Amino acid sequence: MDKKRDLFASRWGFILACIGSAVGMGNIWMFPTRASRFGGGAFLIWYVAFVILIGSTGMIGEMSFGRAARSGPVDAFGMACESRKGEAGRKLGKAIGLIPVLGSMALAIGYTVVMGWIFKYTVGTVTGATLAPENVDGFSAAFGGMASAFGNNGWQMIALAAAFAVLVFGVGGGIEKVNKVMMPVFFFLFLGLGVYIAFQPGAAAGYQYIFRIAPGSLLDPQVIIYAMGQAFFSLSVAGNGTLIYGSYLDEHADIPASARNVAFFDTMAALLAALVIIPAMATTGAKLDQGGPGLMFIFLPNLFKGMVGGNVIAIVFFLAVAFAGVTSLINLYEAPIATVQETFHLSRRASCLTVAAVGALVSLCIQGIVSDWMDVVSIYICPLGAGIASVMFFWVFGKRFVEREVNKGRQNPLGSWFYPLGKYVFTSLCILVLIAGAAMGGIG
């Protein structure tokens, strides 16, 4: 074990950092759309079921894998393969470990573009620029101009700089401290918005729409598949971010308890987003299954403009979204930074500068294609990373190693159910979400 390795200073610091990595655009612009479009209450039932399953298997596995290896995916996968095939296996494992690292980097680059949009709109809610257009066509034109190639360079670089201003201070001094502030504030702001929206005329129709169970939807394969994909994407289980955060845990941390808390609060964040966005749209009679970037940057600003106190609501909403986005961006860049540190033995600052330079260059070049970029990464690379991490931990290391690592720091060991559920069921889910995502053009 690397005794000099930076560690989380507290259990809740780790939990809040993991919540921060999981709470992001998947909760805010995907979850409300999926819940409203695919069966309402039926989608929620399946989503919660998959969150429980993934949170109690894959999430625990990735955290435990990271802590056992005290490294990111490259060295962790190398360690797993070395246990079976010696030095040749270590080299193969390290090469395979680049897949989730590159996936994390690619997703971070796409997220950098989106965070540039969010930063611009957040500041614009204060200056008045965000709500300046007269109608939905004006909001659409404003967003289209910003989202075009090289249309938002300055704000994008500010977003990148903000993330790396935190990352350069490391885990305890940067990531943990920022998440301890941003995550509670995020929940407070969204909860306040939820209470305000609840008292608006017409909001009840939104709640009814969310929790309805459409006839036949509980057994609809499409509802089940989309709920599964949403759970994977929302919980940030991809063989990179959760694994790397686990590597910063001490030996006394109770990982299953931490995973349970992360899954619970991430689900609460998704529900809060749905309980704010869908009822808010219902108050204006808007179509309730709008989603993606258009929801956040076109339809919601247009909605806020027509609401009583809309300027204040827009400020609170985009500030909360900015907090959620920054914490996710920090997590996504951490795996590449740690890999550069471990592979090239660079300082934290030099590793941050190296990764930031690549992130800045590539993110500027993909502004016009960021939607397709994010689709490819989320559909293929992220589920593949989760599946490989599951195979390495549950299949390559084996039962004795797995049970020893997940039970470190616990007073009561997990039951005998954990290992077969993780090995067979969770690994099968990873394969299924990859195949279904490719077949259906994206389910995350």
C-alpha cells in the first residue's frame, strides 16, 4: 500500500464526493425525461430496483477494488491480471485498464463543453442575458449559436479552470472540501425549488404524470431497459471514478454502508430534479417529456421567464446545476490525473496541467459534435469499463479476495449472497446494458 497516498479525511467527505460524482446531468436532464416518457411510476419502480442492485454489487465492488489496489484502473487491472498470469498478466491488465481511463477522460471532455454552457447561463441569470429572448424560438436560436463549433470558448475554459483549481489541491484539500459545501447546497437549493413549484397552479398534474403507472408498462421491455441504463449512468459505475475514489479510502471505512448512502442520495437527487422540472412544466401546459440539452437551455428558461419570480427561480436553478456539474467534472478528470501521476511519476500539479491541456484542446474541437461524442462514450465505453472492472474484481481475483476486501471495516460481514450476485448478476447486467445501448442507440 502506498503510505503517501492522499486519503479522504472523513467518511462523510468520501460519501459526499461520491454523491457529487454521481449527481450530474444524468439526474437533471435525463431522469425527468425518462420517468415521464417511459411509464412514469413503472419506470421509477424499475429504476429503484436497479439502483439497489447496482449499488449493492457493482458500486461496492468498484470502491473495494480501488481500495485494495490503492491505485486507479490501470494499476488495479494490472494487479488483478498479475495475480493469475504474473508479469505478462500485469502488462495486459494495465493495457486493459486504459479503457475506463480513456472513457473517463472522453466523458470529462464532453462534460467540459456542457459546463461551459452552464456557466454562461448561470451568470446570465444574474445579468439578465439568460432570460432575454422573447419566446421559445428566441431561446432556441440563442442556444444554437452558443452550442455551435467554437461558439462558447471563453466560458468553457472558465469551467475547466474551475475544476482544476479544485483538483490541484488533491483529495483531502480539494475534492473533499468542495463536495462538503457544494452537495449540501445543491440539495438545499433544489428542495427549495421543489417546495416553491408545489404551490404553483397546475403543479399537481406534473406529480400525477410522474407517478402514474401506464397500463402494461411494468412489464414493458423498453421501460425496463431504459430504467437499467439510467441507473448505471446515474450511479457513475464505469470502472473509473468510483474505483479511483475508493483508492483514497482507509482500511477502516465501511464500504457497503458508504455505497448505500451514495445510492440513496443520488436517487433523491434524481427524484428532486423530476419533482421540480416536470411539475414546473405542467404549470404552463408544456409538453412533459422534453429532455436533453433542449430541456435545460431552451424550454426551462422559456418557462422561467413566464413564471412569477422567474428571475430568482432561474438563478437558483442554474446555480444548483452548476454545483452538480462541477462535482461530476472533478470526478471525471480525477482518474486520468491519477493515471498520469502513477504512470509517469509526475507531481500532482504537473499531472493536472498535463490533463488540463489535453482537455482544453480537445473540448474546443468537439463543441459542434458534443452530443454525438457523449452518446458514443456513454453507450459503449462506460458500460464496457464497468463490465471489465466487474470481471477483474469478481472473476479474476475470486471469492476469497472479494469477501476479504468488501468486509474490511465492517462489524458484520456481508452475507453469502453478495459474491454470486456480484459475479453473475451484476456482470450480466453490464453486458446487457452494453448490448441494449448499442442496439437502441443509447439508454443512459
